[in-house]
Amino acid sequence: MLRPVYYFISCVIISLRTSAYLEGDQMNKETNDQMKELTMNRQRLSIYIYTFIYIVGLLGATGSIMSNPLSSSSVKVSQLLPVGIVISISLCLLYMLYRNIGKVSWIDTGIFLMTLILYFIIIAVSIGKILSLIIWIPMFVVFLFALMNIKLSYVFILIHLGITIIYNFRYPTYQYEVTRSTYVSMYTVLIILLITVPRVVNLFLEYQKKVIEDIDILNEKNVQVNLLLDENEVKNLQLTELAYHDSVTGLLNRQGFIHALDHKIETSFNDTFFILLIDIVQFRNINGVYGYDFGDKILITMAKMLNDSPLESDHNARVGNDSFAVVVKNIPISDLEKRINNDLISSVFIKEHGINIKYRIGIASCNQQDKTAVMLLNEADIALGKTKVLNSVHCYIYDHKLDGEIRDRFNMLLALENAIEKKHIVMVYQPIYDARIGEIIGFEALARWQDDLLGAISPDVFINLAEKSALIHDLGDLIIESVCQFAHRLAENGYNYDVNINISYRQLEMEDFAMKFLEKVKACNLDPNKIGIEITESVLIDNFNLVVSHLNKLRKEGIKIHLDDFGTGYSSLNYLDQLPIDILKIDKIFVDEILSNTRKRNMLETIATLAGQLNLTVLAEGVESQEQAELLVESNINMMQGYYFSKPVSEADLYQML
């Protein structure tokens, strides 16, 4: 049994070293096609060497065992059988590995594991043969430690040959089988070295050349990557600058302000500071009247004022179309409002058009780290909203009580959405009279909302709430449909009255408003001449051309146009010769004082005269007494509505009046 032992040990060393060395030097760029091809060639070479070893070993072992004159036939068969089984299994495994080259990643692992199994078999069959254990077990351990050095491996192979030759000279006739097997081992190792060394060296040189080329390419690409990284770093800084700053004013934008404020909160260590949210009053109207270039000049002026302000402010920012935010630190809350009044004047004078730009301020305080920049901006925005509600207040400091107002407003918004969906918004109608003959000539449709939990909600409240959300479009559609159906029922019952609908500025911002309005009128088989719409001056500020286009389309179809609340705006007279309107509605504030204020009475007479010259009809609203009605008739104003004539009534009550 020592023949196969010596033989396998001597021959397997070569293939084991070939596989182990090349695997150890493999680079990370195996995905490259050339590297894959080299790896597959190396694996094929290892399998060829193994196959050669096993076939020659099988032939050598068979010849050596069969030529031993000292063994009987049964002994020879018992010696050949385990050798044949081991070599046959090994050849099957080699064939399986060969078929899977390039398909799976465990080829080298299979070769190495098969080598270890072979060594264990050799050790097992060497038990009881002290000489084999003394020589080969230490050699096996040494070779395992030498796997990463091919030169050292060949040195050990030569040492193995030297020991074999000395052993044969020292014990030339020790035992026939041992002597024959050591010569076979020596000659086989020499043949394997002559066959494999040139191919192994050639493969190693190709592999090493490829490694050097890849290293050079990698170094070159590293230089290019470093240049790209440097360029990207510069561009990232530029992009960050653009992303965090406003292009008009040069201040931080909303995103940059939130980022800076969050960082300040994290590093403030419970220091108290305030966020001021500053909103320019009527900025949208200024843009509409004077143009966006002038609007940009106002923004730049405001930014300069904030930068030059003696307030100890950080992070000045433009956080909205017409709003700015600043952070004020190191100031007691008792002194804050005084400092604002002293350091931030209540208006900014613009020489170009000679106007004062006013603004409002909402204030939020931070003295704890559990708040975020977004939360503080929301609180400042809530406080800012309070200044708009109170109107006379220049600035307002956020209070937690405002949270309740916000919750109430949100709950009301949800309830309004539900009421619109279920058509709980009902219409009432206030008669319009011709005071000369004392008869009804038309009606103004007014929306009413009675909620089960909230009770009766004022139209000023819920319509304003709808206008600040997207609900105004659904609410407007519901009102238009309801009024058109009412007007149709009036006509079917033989009544010849006009019905007027109030239209929100948000509805007129829609590009297809006129088209959809006319579609609803036609859907009810209604004569457009029986429908009128009422608009206020505010709808004309931002989208004058679009509004005029809508009004022209409606008027062309016969729908009458009413300009509501006339005289309350600062530029109404500018529109009279440009707008396609039919009726001017005098606001109630004029009617209330005509009996006691001669100036107001004279203004009414002037408006009536001007309207007559422009072929416009005048309608006075809010008439509450007979004296007011008589004085209006004397001023040539005959169309009136108000509680003196009738409160708004339901459709059922209206029919009783008629």
C-alpha cells in the first residue's frame, strides 16, 4: 500500500501548488473577460494535472502490485480494490469539476477540498507504517503553510526528492515494495515537473502581466476619479448655494432657513430666541398693478432693510412669495415688541411710485430643543394670520391658545367639506325692488350653512374658509347649480325675475370658468338673460385680463354683470370704462350715513350721475328704512335691496311673497 501513498503525495503537490498560488494572487477584477479566461485556463490545467496523476497512479499501482512475486492473487485484488475505488471516485469528481468550469464559482474550492480529502485518505492508509507517518505528516503540514509561496513549494519538492534518494542509498534493500515505490515516486515527480513547470510559469507570467496592466489602468483611473471628485465637490458647493438661497434677494430661501434653524436649535442649549415671520401687505395687488419688476425691487428693499437692521438677527431669509423670516436672539420677550417698533419701521417708502409698503409680523419663540424649524415657522404663520384677522395689529406673538383656533378652523373645514358633499349648503334669496313702483324685479342668491354641531355659520366665515382652500371650487359649483335650478323653476311657474349669483375671485382664476358656467346654465334649459353674476373689485387686481375675458364671454351670452361693493376700493373708477359691467352696487357703508352725512349723500349723487353717463344702472344695498329709500330715489337710485324691503327668504317663503 506504500506505492500509492508515495505516488499520490509526490504528484498531488504540484497540482495543489498550482491551484493555491494562482488563487492567492487573484485580483478583484475577475469580472473582466480576460481575467475570467486566465482563471478558467488555470482551473483546466489543475484538472489536467490531477487526471494525469490519477491515471498514471492507477497504472503504476496496478503494475507494481501485480508484479510483486511475494503476494498471492487474493492479496493483490485486496490491494488493487481500494486503490481503484479511490482513483475512480477522484476521476468522476474531476469530470464534474471540468464540466462546470466557467459556470459556477466553487471550482477552486472543489479542487482544494478534494486534495485535502486525498491527504486524509493517505494518512489513513499509512497508519501502522511508522516511516510514512514520520516523513509525510510533517511534510503535509509544511506544505499547507507554504501554499502562498510557489518558490518555497518547489524547494520543498526538491527536499522531498533528496530525502527519497538518500533513503534509497541508505537502505537499498530495506524492503522490495518500499524501494520500488520510492523510485516510482522520484521518477514521477521529475516527469510531472518537466511537464507542468513550463505551463505553470507561462500562466503565472501572463497572469502577473495582466495584474501589472490592471494596476496601471487602475492608477490612471484613480487620478481621473480624484479630479472628478474635486470638480463634483466644487459643483456640489455651488448647487448647495443655489438650493439654499433666493435668487432675487440673495437671502436664504425657505429650505436654507429650515436647515440653518434646525442646526441652531440643536446647538442652542435651551437659549431663548424668536422667529419673526414678516409678510408684505397687499404684495399680490402691488405686483398686479405695478408689475413684477417693481415687486422685485420691493423684495430687494426689504432684504436690505433686514440686513441693515440693528436687531441682532441671524439667518435672514425669504421664505415665501411675499414673506421673510429672521431669527432674533439675546433679547427678553418684554423688550421684543419695543425693539421691533424701533428697529423695524412699520412701512418702507418706495420713491419710484411714491407708495409706502406696509407689513405684518408673526412671532414664535423657542426655548427648548423639542421643537423643529417647521414647527416654529408654523407657529409664526399662525400668529401672522392673527394679525390679518385683527387687521389693526402690526405684530402678534404666538400663544398656545391659538392652537385651539387652528383646530377649530380645521374641524370647520372638514365639516364644510362634508356639507358640500351632502349638499347641506342651502340657498336663500333676498328680493331686489324697484322703489319707484314698489315691486320685486329680481333676487340675490345667498348661501347659508346650518351645521348639527357647529350651529349656524356666517357666510363671511365659511366662504372665506373655502376661499383659502380648494373647497371654493366645489362650493361655487354647488351654488351655481342650485341657483340655476331655482331660476328654472321660477320660469316654469311663470315668474319673470332675474337671479344674481356671487362669484369668488378664486373661481374667476380658473381658465375655463366662463365655459363651465355657461354649460351649467344650458344644462338647466335656462335663459342666460335671467342670470346675473356679482363680482367685487378684488377679483380684478391679479388677473385683470383673464377676468375681463370671462366677463366678455358671459355678457355676450346675455348674463348681466354686477360690480359689488362699489366705492370701497381705491381704484374703482379706473375700471368703469374697461369692464363689461351692467350694474353698480353701492356698498352699505354709503347707505348707512346718507341721512346724517351730507358728504356721503353728495358722493352717492355723483356716483349715480356718473353711472348714468356710462349707461350703467345703480343698485343700493343695505337699505333699512323708508327715509333711506326715499332719499335714494331723490338721488336717482331706484333699484334697492335691504331689510326695509325683505330679509333673505327660503324658496318656499319666496313663493308666498309672490
